[in-house]
Amino acid sequence: MATKQFKDISPYKRTIGTPSEDYLYSKYETDLAAKVTTSVNVTNVAIFGIGRAGTIHLSSLARNPRAQILYIVDDIVEKHKRLQDYWSLHDTKFLTSKESDVIFSDPKVHAVVVATPTFAHEHIVKSALNAKKAVFCEKPLAQERNVCIELYKLSKEVGKPLLTAFNRRFDPSFSNIRDRVHKGEVGHVQTIKCCNRDSPIPSFGYIKTSVGIYHDCCIHDIDTLCWVLGEFPTKVSSMGYTHVEELKAIDDFDTVSVTLLYPSGTIGMIELSRNSCYGYDQRLEVFGPRGMIRADNEQPIHCIDSQIGLTGIKTAPIWYSYPSRYHVAYQAEMEHFFDLVEGKANEPFIKGHEILAVNKIAAAAEESARTGKFIDLTWTKDDFEI
């Protein structure tokens, strides 16, 4: 009878809300209610490029009731029939890039998703905006800063959204850390650390035509740190080394460290590798006078461990690569784009000046690695106005 006094009331007489951390159940509740406050809009989409990123977006769009894929543009014609059959896209037109002008003149197309190699971005984005289509573009938006500025200005002029993809901002764990930092949970952040070890090593063909490890890979970590802190660094230093002979031959790094000093006194640290043999290592930590918050690696099978014989505790490996680790983030990113297209969101979660800023920081980090010097960064109002 010692615990009878603690007997609780009936669970039917109390309300227990869904914990905010269970984002999947919250989505289920939305689906279960099937409640709409406005008329349901379907966004007609054209996808340019079905490679690494394009396949992720195709998978998301093909399953999304808010999207109708009208066109797919890919220059490997042999893929067209295979993609059509696999995704049951029998009402979708498949084109090569030479045939793609029809998309810009088609009034039924509301938006384009650009996942081609970087050199093709400028033409597609500019053509789409001039045709009054909303644009979702994989980073980098363009190779030159002045072109990026021109495209963001064009987006404003025509009144159509231009979203440059930085999917980690939509990751539930990283978003949780950012929200808690902005609420002051750890106080003034004194150090912030990010670990990014790629798995598997990208194909040599991809790396050879990419914009290098700083602008292709490290830029995600730079954006994450600046986004969490809400400020941009004033001093950057970096070291890089190349262990893989093939990458050394094209003058790129495979291992990089970056240190950033922010105006508030926060020190940021990034550790990056192109090649992790044990899975896609993605960690983020903030530390302040009130404590520490850390996002560790996620596992696909996270609730099972075993002890067989004397081998110790064995668990599942972490997620193998970015399409699985950031699966939820990619979907949330596309949902945000549709909110922009439908006018349910007023402005992109990732703003143009932020994209330009992280490009500037990435360039400074690479300069530091190649010269061995600390690089000072200055910021003027021109950096924040497009």
C-alpha cells in the first residue's frame, strides 16, 4: 500500500500531447486529420538532371501529393525509359537539354528543380525566372558571385522564389540545436564544432568536375555554423592535405580543418574528410557557460545491440551516406519550396545574402589552406543587400 497514494488518474481524463521531437508522428497526425485550410494546390514541376541530387529530389517529388512532374530533363537518353517505368511516370515528358526550351514556354509549369552540373545552372535558372517559374537549385547557384547576385535580383524582379538548397538547415537534430541555442540554453556559445566525414568517397568523375572540397562539401558545415550562431566570422584559418593520389593529381584536398573566429568571440571548428570507411560521420556540438548540446551520429537500426561471446557490445553502423542520413531533411526542404511557390511562406529559409556569405567564407578558407595565412574577413551592408 506504500505507493497507493501515488495512483494516477485515468489516462482518459488527462491530455498528453505529442512531444515536439517526434516529427514523424506529428506528420502522421496531419495526414490522419487530412485537414486543409485553403484549396489544395498541385505544383507542376520540371526536373533538370537525374544524377546524385536529382535522384533524391525525384524520389521525393514522385511520392509527394503536392507535386506533379510534367518534365524530366537528362542528357543520358538511355535512362529515360528506365526512369519512366520505375517511377510510373507515364504522363511525364522526358527531354534532353537541347529540347528543354519547351519547358520555359509551357504555362502549365509552375516550378523547376535544378540538379545539373554547376556549369548549367545559370542558363536554366535565368531562363526559368524570365519565364516566371519558381526555382529550386542545388548549390552552388553559379560559379561567379556576380552571376549569383544577378539571379537573386532577377528573382525579386519577377516575383518568383529562388531557393538554393542547403538541406542541413532542415535536419531535425540540427534544427533542434539551433533553436535551443537561440533560446539561450547554453548561454553565449563559446565553441561550436562540426565533423563531416563523407561516405563513400565520391566518384572521381564527380570530384573532378565539382568545385573542390571547400565549395562542394565544406560549405555545408560553414553554413551550419553560421546559421546556428546567427553571425559570420571575421577571421578564418584552414589546413588541408591530400592522401588520395587521384585527388592530388587534380590539386584538390581530401582532408581539411577550418577554424573560424566570430565577432561575439565564439570559436568555430570544422573537421572534414572525403573518405570515411565506417559510415557517414555527421556530428555537431555547441558549448557555453551553461552547458553543452550535441548531435551525434544516427543509426538506421538504432535500438538493438548484442553481446555474443567475448566480442563486446555490437551495434548497427551509422547511416552509410548522405541520401539516407538526410532523407528527412531533403523532404522538408522540398516542402518549404512548395510553401514558397504557394505563398504559404513569405521568404526563403535560406536567403540570398547568406548563400553569398558562406561562399565568401569558403573561398577564404581555401585561400588560407593554400597560402598558410590567416584570412581576415570584413562585412559591409553590401554583403547583406541584394
